Amino acid sequence: MTQKAIPFVDLIAPHHEMAEELIDVVRHALATAEFVGGPMVEGFEQEFGRFCDSRYCVGVGSGTDALRFALMAAGVHTGDAVITVPNTFIATTEAISQVGAVPEFVDIDARTYTMHPEKLREHLGTCHIDRTANKLRSRRTGRPISAIVPVHLYGQAADMDPILDLAEEHDLTVVEDACQAHGAEYFSGKRRCWLKTGSIGKAAAFSFYPGKNLGACGEAGAVTTDDEELARNVRMLRDHGQNQKYVHSMEGYNGRLDAIQAGILGIKLKHLTRWNKMRREAAARYHQLLSAWASSLVVPYEPAWARAVYHLYVIRTHDRDGVREQLSQSGIGTGIHYPIPLHLQKAYSNLGYKSGDFPNAEKACSEILSLPMFPTISPQQQSEIVETLLSVSEATAA
Ligand SMILES: Cc1ncc(COP(=O)(O)O)c(C=O)c1O
């Protein structure tokens, strides 16, 4: 056992320095009855939109709502196919299915764990153009492909330039799954500038689940976009299809951002840039501590075009389960994101994929291990984690 248990994530400490401000949000809501909608929601939407360099931000109930509403508002229809990756949280594909579309997978890049643009190109190359409907049709399912959902995983952007080029070439919409990447940046060689995730595709979805880089004290999410009409549609979808009380131009959902959560998020947002910097510093320390072990451990790869915000710090090791068990016995929390790729999940057995279809994702799933990562993780905690990790790796190698 290490001297003191080290959690995988610390959701308590960050609230200490702002406890009074957070409690004031609840007091304000109780005093004004502003529980649903109102200035706290609008204020946060403006601030988060600004943070993402995005013209519009619409607060919703969760990241899953954000993805679902963004896809619907971006014009994905029942019967369509939407392309994404198998190494992501199931919410990415749930949202696709809940729109009435079907997910189609392309493999990830083995080093970045995000959508492999070449695999996307290959997949699109297998599709054919339906001249009558002027649509790209999947050979796999016969369905029209309408969108691509690249996932900015573990706090690092997907390689967006080639993905956007392919989308443009085939007239497809790109909706970013930015649920793990608040503040991550991507250098667009085409536009010759750094872009914030959430400002790159047609629309983007964010989750403010408590453990995210910007986390609510409950459930929350947001859609960002530069497209005024898309933003208007998301606003209607989140609120029963109405833009005026009891006037419904369509059916929608109950998917609004809770006002107390918006107030809380507004306070935490002021700390996000600093917290992200602390995460990057912690990642640099892990890199340094682990650099001598490159033969047995793979550390996260940050290409020149990425500035990651390390929502997770994910290493790879052959004896992942053994290492994890040993760390757990030493009181060190870890995670696996994710242990089973989506195409092999029982929930998607109907899609007809099989083992071997996406080798990069499958191999990654069996080797990845997320080490403790949160802004206030101390150098001493990291040293302890790495010491324990290396003692296990050495014992396994001996
Ligand atoms: C990649 C990804 N997409 C979507 C979601 C869904 O977000 P939420 O849990 O807020 O619905 C998450 C949340 O864990 C996520 O990590």
C-alpha cells in the first residue's frame, strides 16, 4: 500500500476554493426561483461560447443530449448512416441511433487513438454515389451517409483538416464530439492557426459530467456552433420544440440546461484555463518520469498539431490487467477508456461487425490504462504512481 490512497480523479478538492461562490448560486436560485432558463443559463452560454471561439452556445441537459440535438439540427435523418470511431464512450453512438440513424465505424490511429483520416478515406472510397438522390451511399448498409462524428478523445483533438476535407468532398456534415476536450486546440495547417475544439466542425457537443475538465455538480452539456439556424433548432429541440410558450413548430425533448448547474459552471469556467494548464504540467511530469521505460510502456502521443488538455492520461502496456490490479492493491485508482470497442459490444451485435474489423481500436482496448489525472495531482503522488507502476512492469518483465 502507498502512504495514502491516490484516487483516479479528485472531484472534491477543486470545490474548496470556490465553495462559497457555489453555494451562493443555490441561494440565488432559491431567492429568485430561477430554476429553469434565465440569466444564469444565458450568462454561461455566452461565456462558454466565447471560451470555445464559437458564435453560439446552447446549454442542454447532458453531453448525450448535445450530440443528439446537434445531429438532428445538422440535418441527420432517420435511416441515415453516420460515421464515427469504435473507441469512444457509447453515448457517441447512442446519440446517432436515437436520431434514427445507424453508426458506421472507421478505425482509429494507433498513436493518437482518434479517427484515422486514411481509414475514413478508405471507407468513403467503398461507398457509391446514388445519382437519383445525389447522396453518398454506404456499401455496407445501403444507407445514405450524412455525417461524420470525430471524437476528441482523452482531451486531444482529432486530426480535423483531412476529416473536414473529406467531408467537404462528399458533402457530409461534421459534428465534433468534444465531450472530453474542453479547451483542447488543433493547429489547422489549412487555416494556419490554432482552433479550439468546439469551433471546428458544423457543430460540437460538450459534456459537463462531473469528472470532465469542466464539470457540473450534476448533469449538463452544451452545443456550440457558428450556425445561427442550427443554434435556433437546438434551442427548440431542448425545449419541446417551442420557441414561444406552447407554440410548437416541432416535437422536441426536455433537454434544457438546469439553471443551478449553469451558475455553477459559470463559476468553474473562470478556472478552466488554469486547470487545463495544471493538467498539461502533470502530463509533462508523467512523460518525464516514464520516458526511460519507453520499451515496455507507451505514453500519450501529442502530435505537433495538437495541444491536449489531458482529460485522461492514457498509457499502454501489454500486461494491462496485471498492472492495474497491482496499482489497485497499492491504493492507486485507474480506469480503462474503454475496455470493449463499440463494434464488439453486445448492444451493437445487430450491426454485424466482428473481431478483427478495427485492429487499432481492438489492440488499444486491451492495452490502455488511464492513470490518475486531475489538476491538483501532486508531483509526489505522480512519483509514487510511477514507482509502483515500474516495480510491477519490472517484475512482469523479469
Ligand atoms: C466521448 C463522450 N461522448 C459523449 C459523452 C456523453 O456525455 P454525458 O455523459 O454528459 O451524456 C461522454 C461522457 O462521458 C463522452 O466521454
